[in-house]
Amino acid sequence: MVPAGIHEFFAASAGVAGALIGLLFVAISVSAERLARAEASAQVHRIRAAAALTAFTNALVVSLFALIPGDKIGYTALAVAIAGLAFVVASLLTLSRVRPVRWSTVRDALFLVGLIITFVFQLIQGWDVIDRQGDSGAVNTIAVLVAICFLIGISRAWELIGGPSIGLTQELAALVRSREHSADHPAGDRKDEPPRP
């Protein structure tokens, strides 16, 4: 049973999930040419699109079933968590098959591991709600996991559309590379400067 205090969260969450899924469909249709290519990079984009859709759909389904009177949220959380885990396993197998290990592959795999952790927690909490009817703590945890699904889905959708990626580690690595380049090529020792008479 969903506590009355969290009912409004699930109502708002269902609306947000529906809107985000609609926007994701627009982003996918805009990126359709890139997603249809046969090369490995297109498969990675397809995984990103499917990961965003899986996260948003998870949030939508859990939120909608939480709004239906009765004890449905536990079974729903359990079912969509199992479906999400099946998707993640298939995606990890695809990543290992189509892409050599590089930093971008590791980053994609880490997002998928984040989904695994989210879905495992959701599965445990769903089982807890089924096992102990009226456990509001497990329902609150499921609500937090819905919010996490939104964050994961938004991040995957951002990468899908090719949004700029500015991260702390990326910027620090660029700074170190530029300093190493400056140390290797001092200002007075540049090859592009004309010789002085």
C-alpha cells in the first residue's frame, strides 16, 4: 500500500516520465540516421537510447501502478526490475562484443552497472513490500529509485543527442596534457617560429 504522503510524488513522477519518454522519442527520431548505421558506434548509441527508455519506462510503470488503489507497487517494482536487469545484461554482452575496451566503453559500462545497482535495489524493495504489507520504508526507497531512474535516463539521453561532456576528470587530464606539451616544447624552442637573423 502506498502511503498517502507519497501519493503526490508518484502522480508527479508519472507525468514527468511520460513527458521525458515523449522527448526521448523526438531525440531518437532526430538521431535516426546515426542509430541506423551498421558500425559499432551506432550500436553503442542504440544501447544509450534503450537505456534511457528503460530507465524512464521503469519510472513511469512504477509510478502509474503506485497510483492504483491496492497493493500493486511491490509486484510492479519486482517485475520491472527483472525486465531492467535482463536489458542491462544484454547491453553489457553487446558492449563486450562490438567495442574494444576504451574509456568511452568503460563509461558506458559504468552507467549500465549503475542501472544494475538501481534495479537490484528495486527488486529487493519490491520483494520487501510484497513480504511485509504496509512497509512504508520500502515504498519510500522505491520512490527514491524512481528519481534515480530519471537521473540515469536524462544522462543517457544527453549522451544520445551528443550533448557536450565537461567533466572534472576530463578537464584535469586536458590540463595535464597541455602542461606536458608546454614542457616538451618551450616557447623559445618552437619549430614553427622562423629563425632569428
